[in-house]
Amino acid sequence: MKTRKKVLSLILSLFLLIGLMPTAVFAAGNVPEENWIDFAAVSFAGGDGTRENPYQISTAAQLAKLAKDVNTGIDYRNQYFKLMDNIDLSGREWEPIGYTEGGGSIHGFNGMFDGNYKTISGMYVDVRDEKAE
């Protein structure tokens, strides 16, 4: 009887953990139509890219600036970045940093990125050749 209760408790705990895991589900028709790259900021929140004074990223638009810059060939070699706030990327599609849509060239990020114990959530990425319509 004790073994049965332990097994049931373990199974119930497992289902609870799975239910609490963050997930993003986009059913047909709920796929974001806009891309964060189109809303990229013109500058970072601060900093000069040095170890002592890294570029600061506080918004989704500033993170999109980093992606846009890298995707167009700026590799930020030996430059430093620091995430200053939690960022929610919900509502728009995210183009991965270093990825160019359509099979073009792949650019690399060669800088240092300090996540600063912050989170980036709500990211939706679709890099299929033929996207759902």
C-alpha cells in the first residue's frame, strides 16, 4: 500500500511539473505576422561595448537591434553586452541572431553577452523555408 501511494505521488508530481513548464503554443492563425527586426531600436540603452561599460539591452527593440546588426554582418568582435531587464518577445516573430532568412549567408556574433540573471520569454521562431499561411 505504501509503495502504491509513493508511485501515485510521484506520477502526480510529474504531471504537475509538466503542467507548470512554460510553453508557447501558436495555433494556425495565431502565428505572429510582424518580425521584431522591423522594430529594431536605433541604439542600445547605454554603454560603449567595453568590459567595464558593456552595451546595455533593456527592451525587445534593443535586442532586435543586436540581431539586425549581426544579421547584416556586424559581428561585434570583442564587444560586451549586458541584459538589463527581463524581455518579453511575445506578439512578433523573432529572427535568430546570426541567421539570414532565405538561405542567405550566416553571420556570427563574436561578442560577449552577459544575461545578468534576466530572462527572455515569449520567443517565437519559424525558420522553415515555407512558412504556414
